[in-house]
Amino acid sequence: MSRRQAYDGVVLAAPHSVPYERYSTETAHHWLARGLKGTLDAAGLSKEQIDGFSVASFTLFPDTPVGLTQHLGLSPRWLDSIPMGGASGVVAVRRAARAVQAGDADIVACVAGDTNQIDSFRKLLSSFSRFAMDAAYPYGYGGPNAMFALLTDRYMQEYGAAREDFGRICVAQRDNALRYPHALMKKPLTMKDYLNARPISDPIALFDCVMPCAGAEAFLVMREDEAVRRNLPFARISATTERHNAFPDDPIQLRGGWAVDVDELWQMAGCAPRDMDLVQTYDDYPVISMMQFEDLGFCGKGEAPAFLRERDLKVTGDLPHNTSGGQLSAGQAGAGGGFLGLVEALRQVTGQAGPTQVRGAKRALVSGFGMINYDRGLCSGAAVITGGDA
Amino acid sequence: MSVLTDLAAALAGGAVEVVDLTHTLDPDFPVIVLPPEFGQCARFRMEEVSAYDHRGPSWKWHNISMSEHTGTHFDAPVHWVSGRDVANGAVDEIPPEAFVGPVCVIDCSEGAAEDEDFELTVEAIEAWEAGHGPIPADAWVLMRTDWSKRSGAEYLNMREDGAHSPGPTPDAIRFLIEERHIRGFGTETVGTDAGQGMHYSPPFPAHYYLHGAGKYGLQCLKGLDRLPATGAILMAAPLKIRNGTGSPLRVLALVPKEGA
Amino acid sequence: MTDPLSPPPKKNPQKAQRVPTLPPGIRSRAAMGLTAAAAEGRFMLQHCAECGTVQYPPRDACCSCLSTKLPWRDTDPSGELIAVTVVRASPNLYFRDRTPWRTGTVRLAAGPSVVCHVHGDCEKGAEVRLINRLDRAGQGVLMALPKEGTPNMADDPELRELTADPKHRRVLITDARQDNAPALARALLDAGAAQVFVGEAEGWRPYPQRAKLAAMEHVTLLPLDVTDTTSVKELAGEIGGKTDILINNARFVRPGGLFERGDTTFAREEMEVNYLGLMRLAQAFGPAMRSRGADGVNNAVAWVNLLSVHALSNDPAYGSFAASNAAALSLSQALRAELRPGGVRVMNVFSGPTEDDWHQAVPPPKVTPNAVARAVVAGLRDGLEEVWCGDVARDLVERWRQNPKVLERELTGGEG
């Protein structure tokens, strides 16, 4: 069976979220620097004390993480760039953990973030990928909204989902966001608001879409003994998976790469979906969250609408989900969106989530999804993390 | 030089009038039309080179192009096969005194108004001479038809069997050349020959005989009704084109004012 | 069912004209294969030469077997419309001006799924057929149409963006003296053109079909001589702001190449009409047409050149004429580039020998005025850039594509 080695002796610590802003006149460098400083401060470290650096960002151009080392005065012996958008959090953990485990680095700072200048979302879209340029933008230029509208339309046809089913996810997340101090969306959302919202790309309406913003998220990966020595709350990595361009022959995306690797995930984690105290799905659109519940084993294919109808997704509910409001209510800080769930989960299982804290949370599932290269998201990943005292 | 002093005074005082017998060079002014398998007479064309703009900030000018036989123009002897060997038969070789001289105007306007194929005959010439005296040697003879008042399709008057416009008979042209020793012959139509001139023997007799005899042609003249039958001086100097067979012209006439 | 397109109302003189915008026009080199096919209205996709996989979006290697031999081939356009959305918000100015915009996913019988424009008459889940057309940026795009024709189908707003349909548009035909002028005028009127202007050179010279043209309703004869800059400018001043389609049918043709002619007289005429005539028209009419690319129902939409197929490869019997057409073809590409910002397309209609006085000694098949007129209207309706009119033109372009040097040798003869 699996020859995979466990992530023994490696932990995640020092979660930090830089409060988001809808628009920023600053650069990605600014936001990434604040993310890095935040996680270092949380751990009581100076930047000279880290020797690994992992960066995920779309708006660093013309720089890369290499240029960022000089910009920020870092001399790491291990450097990584994670160009995987919504999957970047899980992937950053996987890579950094193995580097620490192998001794290639002792402490890796993982940072993700982007700026959002007035026109930067449009510019980002226009240079996103070759297939998008060749085969998506020329058809209405709806961006990801249009592509996910098509998936949502197909999903609704195929599985009989109703808009209310998606709305339930969005409404619950808004409720969670009201507790999360850094969320951009601070107005309560009712199902009526959701259903009557301005249509964007049918069947997707305003509250199905994330709001692009500026921000950064960060955490540290280190040996467990290091965390203990420094008296840092930490989480262990129970299992991870990563998959790209899964099911290429599916005529339209109704499942993600999680479905390929779901058995391995739970086997490695040694637990099951029901054991999760909270779930952080990648929620660029609610249909994708539904697919994650299905493909990660919470219910069968096409059953997520019914499954979620019976669940309470709020912080106080029986299946706390996207407890900081998710991207739908907290905002999507570019590649930072790929870190949002992970950083929040890390706070949760280490008991540092404050107003969004799920009581007694110890185990969390975090999943990621990214890169709408053309008609579907190509990257998917998942991780189960467990609070240090468990 | 008292003649010229007198002339200057007459011009200044209005006793001698300068009359312009020239059509404006205009891209849409008709030219002779040959069967389409032949090369055609180039229409007048004008292209702006600059007009006080980015192409030349302080000046305006045009490049122009046309045939030697476009608009009001001069036919030199070498224009026709019969004149190919005439001495000094190209426009640059013709002695300049040929360009200024006396002019007789034979009024055929009434006949041309009745008959678009009106012919100028020997009889008609003699009848004119009966009224105005004999045509002097080395004079220009112009056939007034008022054809220059026509415009558009009426001017060439082209039908399926060709153009219809007045012109001289072969005999009339020979008479003017052989009996009256004229300098040249001019018309208000597109050629010195009649529109149907190709059906004479020889075809295009005016061209054939005039140029064969070293005489000159003037075509597309305008406003011959402003000239007296006799007594005017015609000035028609072609551009000095090497080996040129003709040239666009500015044709002027000095006309003594009646009663002056 | 598509609502029939109403004739445009009179323009509100106090309203600013809409500035032309374009859909995204940047493509990879591989994707331009779609554009090349769309220029002729063909639905083509990459077919792997080694494993036969049909793939989309266009790639540089086969996603099944990694072969890099990926010829473009005509492809079965049938498929099923498996998902539909209506884009109502777009950051792109072109689409922002044109929302709601219907987009969908079609699973092709040939294999891949494609995201494409969707005709309003296509039902979700229904069988559709894809077409490949040039959009306003001059790039190939795919659109799903209902499997069978529907009433007023061409009036669908998304489809009309991809075509240059003459319906409700005002057309200038530049040369009334050409044999094909009456047939062109008739065909355009039959196709719904609101008005046909026909340029008439040298009104002082009669020509056979004048009466026929003058008798047609909605046809106006206006002075225009493409060899006379002033005349071209004057007409542009008069109707340049309401010329939605310009059909340059002015042509000077005489048999002959080099030695037999022995001079440049006809060659000058050929260049004056066929090449410089195009240039004068382009300079006088082009800028206004480009600025009117988004001017409502009767926006400026197409420029049509009628060319000899020997623009591609010389026919020595008409050597000088062919050369002038080669010059015009080349200039048409420059014109295409300069009209593109307005979304106005340039369509070249290539014919072989035409049925007229100047091809008496050429054996049939020859292209008739009616055939040219049909090709022009069909090409406009499909929004093409390249139209091959008649068997000779189709044969010649096929051979030219196979090997231009071989074709040149074949055409330059000398056998025996």
C-alpha cells in the first residue's frame, strides 16, 4: 500500500493573518513583508533565524521570490515558490515539512499574499494562462465567474442542486465572518439577500463570488522540538495529498483531484471525515465547497446538497466550516486565499482562534483548489492537521 | 519698339482685351476615348504633396499627371504618322514665332447646333471669306461651334457607333493647307477631326493632312464666341517637352475691343 | 426564436458615438490555427497525426501521446450543449458593452469539450453544431448554433458580432462600370442592405448597365473615380459617415505581361486602379469606418476587395495585372491591420478568370457576375476574410498551399 512517510517531528506554528483591504496602493512586497513579520513576531523570531522561505503570490511581477530575498534582506538556504493559487497553502506545507524533516531547513516561513490595486485584478486575469487567453477570455470574458457558472449550471442539472443549497453555505460563512475581526464583509447576509443578489454570470450571483482584496497570510514550519523549546502552540500534520489535472477526460468539472486521493488521505491520517472538528474548504465558489465535501468523503457524489441541508456550518454548528468566513466573506487576497483556510485551521486546533474558536477543536481538514487554467481548476490538495496536545 | 509700347498702352487702357480660351484642367474633363484595347489618353490627375501640414509645414503643392493631349492642348506634327518625318515636328523644336500669330474664326455654331455631325466644307470657308476677306497665309484658323458650352456626356457625345461632334471634311482641310497655307487649325471639340472622323478617307483627315504638312492643331478650345472673325492675335505656346507630340496649353487671344 | 433585427432608428445627433472596443485579441501561435480556419469559415481543430486524438484548446503537443505533429483538420462540428451561463458582468470593455452574453460548454462528438459563444436559440442539453468565425478582434472563435436553422437566426446579437451581414447596412460599390456592378447591387439589396451607393467614374462616357443600375430602388449612383484622389475624397466627405460595407470592385485588366506590351502604359492603369485605387479609398473611407465600428445596428463592418487569385501566383498571360493584384493583396493586409482597432474586417474575394471582354481567349470555367455577387454576400454573412470564388480559384489556392514553388513552375509553363 502507501509507501508514504509520516510527517513525524514536523509542526506548523505561528499563524498570522494581515488584515485585508479591498484596494491597496501598496505592492505585493509590502503585503508579503507584513505577513512575514507577523509570523516572526508571533514566534518571537528575527528574520535571521529562519533559513527557509516559501512564497505564493501573483502580483510580485517583475520580481520572484528570489528577488524578494534581497528585497527583504533574507539569506535562506531553502527557497520555494508555490504558483498554485488556492492550493498553495497545502502544497507549501507539504514541501516545507519535508525540507524540515530532511534537515534541508530548520525553520521555514511560508507566506502568501497579494496586493489589489484598482486595476490589478483585471490585469491578473488578462495574463493568467495560455489556455485562458486562447479559449476562455474571448468568450464573454467573465473570468473565473463564467467558468464556475458553467460548472455550477452543470452541477445543478446533474445533481438537482438548488440555489438555496449554495446559499446555505454562503449565509453560514457570513455568520462566521461576523465573528472574525479581519473579514471584509461585515453585513449580515440572509437567504433572501443571497437569492435576490445581482446576477453576475447565471446561475452565479453576487454572493457566490469572492471579493478580490489585498492581504497576506503566514505561518512557520519547524521541528516539533523547536516549537516546544520556544513554547509555541503547534499543530502536527496528519496527512496531505496533492493532485494536478485530475480526470482530464471529464467533459466538465464535477469532481476534483481529491477524489483520486481521498482514500490515501484518510488512511494516512488514521481517522475519518466524521472525526473532523472543523473543515476549511476552498470556497472561491460554493459549488467547489460542495464538491470538496463529496470528493473528500463526507458524502457520496452529488449528495452534498442533501448532506449540507442537514448540517449547521456555523462556528457553533455540528460541522463548523470556513470559520473565518472563508474567501466568500473574508475576501480573496490573491494567493493568500490559498492560505486562508490553513492559517485559520492552525489557529483553531491550537486554540488561538479567538472569536471564531470552535470549542475543543483539535482536528481539522483543510483543502485547497486552484488555477483555472481554462475550464476547470487544475490543482487540488488536502491536509489534516491536529493540535499539538492531542 | 513703338508697336509694343502702343500695345502696352492698349492693354492697360482696355483697348486690347486678353481672352482666355482654355478649359480648366480638371480630373473629370473628358479626353478622347479610343477602343479599350488601345492605350488611352491619361486623364488629368493631381495628388497633394503637402498643404501647410506635417508633410510640409509652410507650403502646399501638388504632383500632377496627364497626357500631352489632355485638356486644351496643342498637337505637333509628330503626333501623327503622316508628320513623323516633318522637320522640327516636335514641340521642343517648333520655332517660337509659331506660337503667336493672327487668327481667323469661322463661325459654325448655327450649323453645329442643328447637326452634331456638322461638316466644315470648302464652300463654307469660301462663304466666310466672302464676308471677311481671304484667310491670310500663316494664320490660325479656328472652327467655332460653341461645343465648349457642352458638358458631361454631351461633350464627347459618345454612342455605340462612336462620338458625334462637328469637324472639317478632308477637302476643307486640304483647301486650308494647300490654298491658304494656314499655320494650324483649332476646334472646340476633343479633336481637330469630327467625332466620326475615322470614317473619312483618309481617316482623321485633319490630323493626317495638317501634321503631314507640318501644321499644328489646337483642341478643346473654349469660348471662341468671344473672338472676332478676324483681327485677333492668338498665343498658344506648348510646354517644351523633348520630342513631345503635344502639350496642355493656356491659350490666350489679344482682342481689340470694339469701338476702341 | 430570435427577435428580428429592427432597422436602426435615426441617430440622435446629441449622443456621442460608441467607441469601438475589441474582445481579447491575444492568442498563442497554436491557437491562431483556429483563426486561419475561421478566415475561411471552416471548423477545424488539431488532430494528432500519430494517435488521431482531437484536442482543444490548441496545444504544442498531443495531450494523449505527446506527438508534436498536430495538423489542423476539418472536424465534425456536432456536439451537446452541456452547460450554459449568461455573463452579466465583465471587466473587459467589449463584453461589458454587450452583456448579457451567452456562453456555454459543448461536448463535441469529436471528443473535447469547448467553451464557446452560444446562439440564443440553443436549448441547454440539446444537440448543437459549432461554427468557427472571426470575432471583432479578427481572431477565430467558436459558437454553438442550433442543429437546424431557426427563424431570424442571423439576427442573434452574438452571431451578428461575428458576421458582416448586409441586413440594414449601407453599402458602397466603387465601380458602376464593372460588369458585376448590377449583380452585386441586386444581391446586396436581396440580402437586406438598406441602401446601395454605386460609384460612377467618367459620367461623360456612357456604359451599358447604367440604366439597369439607375432603375434599381435603393440604389444611388454617385461620382467616384478611384484614380482621382479628389473624387474619392469628395465622395468620402459625402457618404463616408454612412458607409457600413465598402465593396471595391474597381478593376483595370488587360491581357499581357512584359515583352508583348513593351511599355508600362497599361501597367500604370493597373496600378492606378487596382493598387493605388485601393489605397485612395482606404485613406479616404478607412478612418471613418474604423471609428464607426460600434455604431449600432448599422455599424461599419466590412471592407471587401475583389481580387484575382493570381495575386497569389502570377499568370504570365496576365502578368502585369496579376502583379497589380499581388500589390493590392499585400496592401489589403496593411488595411486589415489599420481597420482592426475598429473591428472592421477586410474580406478578399479571389476569383479566377472572369466572364468578360478581357478573358475572351481564356477557356472556361470563368466566373460570372452572379457568382461573384453570391460569394460576396455569403462571405459577408459568414464574416470571412478569405473567399475563393469559383473552381479555378479553389484549385489554385489548394495547389498554392501545397507548394507555392511548384505552382509557380506550373503556371509559368514553357512545356514543349
